[in-house]
Amino acid sequence: MIFVGNQRGGARDLARHLMKPENERVEIHEIRGFVARDLEGAFIESQAISKATRCKQHLYSLSLNPPKEAHVTPELLLDAADRAEETLGLSNQPRAIVFHTKHGRMHAHAVWCRIDGENMRAVQMSFDRPKLQNLSRELYREHGWTMPRGFIRHEARNPRNYTLAEWQQAKRAGRDPAKLKGMIQDCWLISDSKQSFAAALKENGFILAKGDNRGAVAVDHTGEAFPVGRAVGIKSKAVKDRLGGLNKLPSREEAHRTAATLVTDRLEELRQDQRRIARERLETFAKQRRAAIESQRKEAERQKQKQAQRVEAEKQTAQARIRTGWRGLLDKVTGKQKRIEAENRERLAETMARAQTERDNLATAQEIARKRMMTSATDVKAQHQKNVREISKDITRLKPPAPDPAKNTERKKYVEEQKREAFKAERRRTPTAHRQKRRSNDPEYSRDGPKLER
């Protein structure tokens, strides 16, 4: 079971978050130690109590997430909450427990008031995460759930499995020597052979190799080699004996290429993912833009029709104000008809001006909406292009150099020369035995030394 806990304030926001209707089922299982019988009232009550102290984060919120494959019951979640309460030192503090069911999976949230009412001080929450992680390990063992590899050492993750955000975070953080040493120790402790040790290291992004000083090393994707003996605290000879020799292990250069290839392959996948995501999002923006333009066109057409109807109604009203017959003749003689016609023209002009203003306002609002949509699409495109450029730089930086054939040839010549010199030295020490072997026509011997394959 994974625990995620944090201290916080924001009583109303937390209550609204826990009661969100996005969950398939929300059940307030328990409210203990509060006068109020609802979440918002209970958390506001905690906030009111905290006013008598200097504590700002008066609540401790804990989510209890069982494994996806596990079948959990309310009793199991309640027991986990009780044990977490005891582990965190929150025993007998007011609390609320809410059960959620989302996507057919049940989980729980527990919230405690940190204010000790008797002493009017907040309960200290030191080292809560390591405590919760230890409790989580116990629950995994008790229920027989498959424990995540990260529980062996949380930071021991294979760069091959990084997401883009995790890769960027790891690149910013660098490596912690103490955590790195702990990771190698964990791999050593859970392994009983060279194959299992190499597999455990590979799961964490390292390749077991033979070092330059005849010792075993763990090589990462940057080419850094970390001596195994120094990390686990034993001599190199003891490491060699347990691994059954180092002859079949790759060299440091070969291990570097292997480890770097694992990471660069993953980075290439991330680069392709970024391009695909950008393409999909831009296509979505294009569809939304076309739909918005069509909607705006229809809205402008509806406005035009309404304005035309309003102008026509104004014209009919104006026409109805002009009298006919002998009354109309009288109005014409007295000049009243001219005044009415002038008023009608003013009203019609006002109606036309109002219609023009409405059209201008609608056009401006639609233009702003289109620009906002285009800006969003441009921002998305720029962000994905930036991610692709950064990933491309990392691929270029991490890609190991190809093996130099000339260097291998020189190395081979050097080894052959050393063998030849060793043979000559041995011949000088035992000349008689050497001559006897030469006279015996031993094919491995010649005047100039052993026959070496070219």
C-alpha cells in the first residue's frame, strides 16, 4: 500500500477536494473527535482551534492507495489508517476518514487535526515519509502483494523507465553518492550469483564490467565506473571470488556503450513521443479552431438575422406613426408629419448604429478568442520543440564514441610484445630446457619465441 501524506491548511479546499463528484463513490466513513458532523465543518473547527497556536498547517492529510491487483475491504483500509496514526504519533487526535471508489478501485483518505487540545500545540511530524515507507513495506509483506522494486531503494530507478519529466528532474538533481552506494549494496545483498547481480544492476541502469585495475565495477550511461568492492565494503578479491571470476565480463568501454545505448534508446522513444504528442495536440487545436470558426460564423449570421428583424420592426413602427387620410393631410399642413418623419429617421439611425456596435463587439470578441487559441497552439508547439531539442542534445551528449579499430590493433600488438618479452626472459632463465624443447621439434617453439596468431 502506497501512503502519500502531507501537512496542510486550506480547510475548505481540502473538504471540497475530498467530496469531488468525479469519484464513482464517496463515503464519509468516520468523523472522530470533532463537534461538526460534516467534513467542511470539522476542518474549519480544526482551523479555529489552530488560531490559538502559531500552527498554519493544522491538518495532516494521508491518502492510502492499495495495489491495483489487490482486493481491499473497508476493514483493511481502516486498519492501515490506525497503524499509520500510531506510526505518525497522531493517536487519539481528531480525524476523518473518507472512502473513494474511482475506476472500480477503492482507496481511502484520512485527515487528522494536528493540534493537541490539552497542551495547545501542534504534533511534530518529523520524518513522516520514512516512517510511512517502512509501514508500507510491512503491509506489502503481510498481504503478499508484489512489492515495487523502488521500495528496495526509492531512488534506484532505471533511466530506461524514466518519463520525460523524471529524466529532466534526474538531470537537474545529479547523483547522490550515498544513495548510489546504497543502491549497489542493495543489488549485492539481493543477489546470489554473478548473473543475478548483473541483472539487478541492469534494472537500475548500470552494467557490471571488468575495471581497468582488475576489479568489478558498475558502469552507468555517462561512462562513470563505480568500484563494487568499495561500495559494498569488501576487498576486490572477495568480490571476484563471489562472482566466480571476471573474465567473461565486458570491458569498461563496452559496458559504457551498452548502458548508454539503453538510455539513448529510451530518449529516442521520448523524442518520438514528444513529436507524436505535439502532432496530435496541434491536430486537436486545428479541429477546435475550425469548429470555433464555424460556430462564430453561425453566431454572426444569427445576429445579422435578429438585427434585420429589429430594423424591419422599427420601420414598420415608424410607418405606423404616420397617419393617413384627412388626419394625414392635416399633419402635412401643420408640419407634424415632417417632425414625425424626422423622429423616425433618428430612431432608425439609432437602431442601425446599435446594430453596428453589436457587430463590432462580436467581431472583436471572436478575434480575441481566435488569437487566444492560436497563442495556445503556438505555445504548445514551442514547448514540444524545446523538449525535442533538449532530448536531442542529451542523446548526442550521452552517445558513446564508436570503438577505435586502430586502438584495438595497438593494444593487441602491445599484448603480443609483452608475451614475446616474457618468453625471452623465461628462455634466458632456463636455456637448457629451452634447447631441449627446440630439438624435440615442438611446434609451439621457434627460434624467435612462440608462434602467435596474427
